Amino acid sequence: MDQMIGKVIDSYKILEVLGRGGMGVVYRATDTTLDRDVALKMMDVLIASDPNFLKRFQSEAKALAKLQNPNIVGIFALRETEFGVCIVMEFVKGKTLADLLKQSTLLPVHRVVHIFKQLLTALDHAHKGGVIHRDIKPGNVMLAESDIVKVTDFGLAKIQKTNVSTVTMGTAGTLYYMSPEQIRGLGQVDARGDIYSAGMALYECLTGRVPFKAEDSDFAVAQMIVEGRIPPPEKLNASIPKELAKIVVKSIDKDPARRYQTAAEMVTALERFESTLKPGDYRLTDAPTIISSAGGPLSRATSFAKP
């Protein structure tokens, strides 16, 4: 049992662990003053003395504080406590898109479009506020009741207006969802990098997997992304509607200039496609397991680096 369970930090009583990452632990807690549940992100005391990690943690709070949007997890406070620095955030009751993708059947197309329109709307709001997320992946997309999207974890965010980077590591993030320019270096990533990552997450939702071989090394995956050797999603699942496949392919083009230039532009494309759907249309069939040349299946997503 986590030793923090039951402790009161400021006015927040720790109830349970929600998740663990490279920088610390996220707890569900009760705000004893306002009688509501919150999410408490506690920085690991072992890395709190590292100024780079502390800056990244604090900058996540600042990035979230700039953004007020129903599809982005809200922030209530940044606290320095006897147990370390913590961010007090909105508690979202639900599961992540990554959790949903672990099920054996693919999501219906209309549900996928509903989710990604919200994700991209949230990104558009962040981008207009000068914030680039830089770690969009299914694990950072929370789904509350009725599939209401809540984008989480701005730990790698870049605040454009002040040119504050929250991390010094050149390619920190999650490899399978990184844009080519992010692999080359975080400093080159703009809003179109988030669009690429969202496009790769959409690819995974429609095919049930990421387009890499299970035996591929990190270097091989990075090279495939940088060189743009990503097979179109219909190669993995022929039941994907052609127009939707085109949207995915454009969003993950290796050249940022050929992608959607704004998240709003991609939302418009999804809405245009959605308008052609009829009730019950396009229930995807489960994609067959694609066997690589080495005899192994293509890989489901795994983290390259913890957020």
C-alpha cells in the first residue's frame, strides 16, 4: 500500500493512486475544505532537487493555468508542501483512450470521430493560447462519461509566447507518436507536431495497432518516422473508409507543410467526413494480424519514455 494513502497534504486527503510516471505519482484526493475530489500530482522527492525536472513540473502547471477549456483537464493550484511540490487538478472519472484500445474489438467510426474532434478542438484552443503539448498519445487522452475528452499531462508542453521549454532532453516523449521534427529535436516542434501525434493516435484507433514491427528497435522506428515510411492505415485494415484514411495520411505526412496546418483545419475535415455517415455506417471489422517480414506481428503501442 502506498505510504501516502490517508495522509492530509494541505487540505487534501489522499485516497488512492491513479497513476505513476517518470516524475511522480497522481493521486485521487478529497479537498476537505470544498468537499470535492481532485487529482493531486506529486513530484517524486528523488528528482525534486533537479532544477530541470522542477522547472518542467512547474511549467506544466503554468501551461495548464493558461488553458480554460472543457476538453482540457483544469488546474486549481500549485503547492509546495512538506511532502514536496504538487499540482492540484480536476479529477476526471473515467478511463484513458489507451485503456479503451486494449479491448479486442475496434471502436465504431462515429465514436472515433467524436473523440478526435474533441481532442483536436482542445489542441486548437491550446495552440491559440501559445501552448504546444508535445506528448499527445492515447494514454494522455482521458474519456469521461459520454466520451467527453479531457487532455492531460502537459509535462512536455512548450509555451510559445515566453519560449519556455519544460524539458531539456532533446527527444523526450513517446516514440511511436513523435513527429519527424520532434525526433530531430524538441525545439523544432510547433502545433503541427501535435497534429502528427493526434493523427498517429487516430491511426491506432482505426487499425488497432501502431504501424511498427514488434521486433523493431527504437532506432528503426525513429528512422521509419523520419523517412516517412509509414504504411497507409487501410493497408492494415481495409474496412477503413477511404476519406477517413486520407485524413490520417495527411495528418502524419513527414513534411509539416503538407499536414493540416491547424487543429481546427483537421476538425473541419473530420466534420466533412462525418456528414457523409449514416446511422450504423462504417463499423470497422477487426483488422487481421499483420505479419512482418521477420515473421512477427506488428506492435501495439508501448511507451518510449514515461511522461
